[in-house]
Amino acid sequence: MPILWRDAMSHALYGPGGFFVAGTGPADHFRTSVHASPAFATALLRLLEQVDSALGHPARLDVVDVGAGRGELLQALVGLAVGVTGEPARSGRSGLIPPRAGSPETLTPTASARSLRTDPSPVAVRPSLAERVRFTAVEYANRPENLPAEINWTAEIPNEINGLLLATEWLDNVPLDVAAHTTEGWRYVLVDPDSGVETIGEPVSPDDLDWLTTWWPSPASPASVDSGPGFGLTWTDATSENEPGFRATPSSDHRRAEIGRSRDAAWANAVRQISRGLAVAVDYGHLREDRPFDGTLAGYRGGRQVPAVPDGSSDVTAHVAMDSVASAGAAVARCAYSLVSQREALRALGADGGRPPLSLAGTDPAGYVRALAAASAVAELTDPAGLGGHWWLRQPVGIGLDAAVAR
């Protein structure tokens, strides 16, 4: 029985036995920045240090990862927070250059901080970042075995966050409705959860129409759309490149839209939970002036793109209307946001992907090889045709934007 795409996605992704709830987790099916390189977590640690400074080094510094998968990002940050960086020593251009020892960015090891407290010096020494940070993973799946005890696990975003909220490829999996522009205006697209076959449903609600009018303008001239079975997807037999199944069929006679109102609400709610700090969303997305004609709905399974069939066997995702989401968060925070590419954001945090100087190979061959490997990993993270094309939405709450995203 055909149902709204939002309901189909909710059940397929987060219902009993859903894609993100059951199994070993999304890492087995697609590659994200978290999985690509430890340089991503290292850059986020730099950002956390900047937020910590903007907050005045509070006694409790929260790091909340929304849509945490199986906790991979927080596990990396836990390791970094206790001084295990896994990055090459500082030596010229090495992709992501760790801060020099003794700099304001350098973490004070826990043992050193504690020993300083016994020093008779009258100068007070604040607890190290490692002692003050509190990690929380937000995910519907059960807590993974062997997850470090330092990481709290919850199904809901906690409130009164004082620190950094991260949402890495979370919003693209927030369920949404899909609409098609017909001769009668925007109407919902319905989907059969078992087969993926789509049909045209009722006209969109006034609230969804208002969102579409504001954020996803209709075509200049109304289009005629077939409202019979199979709208939007056609069956394709097996080929050397694809398995048999339903395929999205781009068409010049209709326009589809993915109604981002549910994503706006999800992001606004996340920002609302922050007392002071910074919310960061990293995701595939687009802006109002460049909306995709046929939408971006897609499925992923086992490292391959597959038809978006919401039967629970694969990821179902759609790119994010980043400007709409950003506007919703700014209305809650009452503060300006920053929206840049991942390439720009990571470079501002020290990840430039530059090759180390060739002279290093003569003086420190092993160090040169390590630095070269690090630079290669960062190059993948900043490639504008790949992960570097992600958007970074940074929403400060109660702190200055410049302090939170200082270059």
C-alpha cells in the first residue's frame, strides 16, 4: 500500500529492524569523513579547543554527536583527548600539522595537570581538557559492546549542552516527504515500501506549500505528470553495472522536490538544546538557487548506490536544503551562522592536504612517509568532487561566531 515517503523512511531507517537500528552499523555500507581519515577528528578537536576558549574553559565541556552510528567519531575524539593523536610530528607541510608542544592548543595530559596542583605556586592551574570534556552519543541503536566508558549513550539529544554539538551526515537521514509539481500544483509522492513504486497523492498541506514556495520554487510553467503506478521509477534488468530493480528515471516533464521542513525542525530542536556553544552540521546539500530538478533521493547498501526502496535493507537518503536548515537554526539561536564547504572549513582548522617538503625525505625518511600518508588522507577529505564538497553549517549559541570558527 503506497504511503508518504516520510513515513516510509521513518520505518525503514528507524523502525524495528530498521537500517540504522539493526546490524553492525552504517560504516559497513558507506564511507564518511569519520571513516576516511583520523585527520577529520583531529580537525574537530581543534574546533573543540576553540569553542572551549570561547566559553572560558568551563568546568564541564560537552561534546554531543547526533546520529553517532556506532560511536566511531567519539571514540577517535576520546583517544585524541587523552593525547593519542596518531598524526605525524610537526615538520613543515604535512597535511594536518598538530600544534607545537607548549602552544595554547596543546592538551595538558591528565597526569601532568594533577601534579601541577600539588605545586606550591600561587598560580591556579585549570583542569585539562581531557578532565573536563563529557562525550555523549545520540543514536537509536543499542549501545555497542566495548564502547569506551567515557562515552555516554542515549536515544535523545540532551538539554543544557555547554560545548560542541556535532551532526555529521545526520540531517540527510531525517525522514522527509517528497512532492511532484503537476498541472494542479505540488502534490505528495507516495511510495510502496516493498517495491519502491511511486504514485501521486493528495495536494501538499498549507505548511508544506509555504515551505516549497519559500525554499524550493516551482517551475516557471506548470508540468504534466503521469499519476499512474510507477511514477518516478522504472524497472531495469540486470546489466554488467547494475543489479535488476527499480531505477529513478529523470524526466524533463516534471519536477520533484524533497520537503525539508522536518529537517528544519530537527536542526532547530538540536540548536535549542544548547545553553552556550556551537552546533555543527556536516552534510551533502544544496542551496535555493541550485535545487536539483529531480531531487536527490537515493539508497546505499554494501558500498554501492542502489534504488531508494524503503524496505529496511538499505540506507535511504536525500541531500539537505542547507540554507533552509540554517535559517531555522539561526531563528532559535538568534545569532548569525556560517555556511562553508568542508574543504574551506578543514583548511581553516589546519588541514590543507599539502605535500611535505621533499627535503624531509633526506633528513627523516620515515617521517616523510608518515607525513605523505597524512597529506593523502586530508586530500580525500578536501576533494571538492567528493567529501570536500560537503557543507559545514556552524551555528553559535551565546558565543561570538569569530571566536568559534577562528582561522
